[in-house]
Amino acid sequence: MLWSILSVVFALAAAILWGWSAFVYVPILKSGYGSLVSILQDGSQEVGEAPFYAALRKISRLNAGAAAFACLSAAAQAVTLLPHK
């Protein structure tokens, strides 16, 4: 019973992290006159691609955490399927 509950908790954590990663704003990159400009969520502009790569890093970390929780969920579910004595 404990492993089934853990499986559900891990699956829920994975779903939350994947959902969160879907809502991370990724700035739009524009090029002009030899430089890149990031268009931020509020419409302002920042020279360079640093905000773009920061958003990708955040999404990557959230996805990695979600994948780890999905792995733990699958492992916990596999334990529940093992024959009990």
C-alpha cells in the first residue's frame, strides 16, 4: 500500500513540474544591426540572448526534475507488482 501511495505522489510531483515548465516564458530573440535583442514578457528589450538561455535552463531543470519523479513513480509501481510473501 505504501509503494502505491508513493507512486501516486511521485507521479503528481512530475505532473506539477512538467506543467510548471510549460508556463515558463521564453523571450523572443530578434536580430538587428549585428546584435541579438531579447524581447521580455513585459515588452521591454534587453541586448543579448542571456534571458533566452536563462529561460531554457529553467525549463530544462524543471523537466529533469519531472523526469526523475516519473522514474521514481515507475519504480515504486514496479515494487507493488512484485510477488508478496
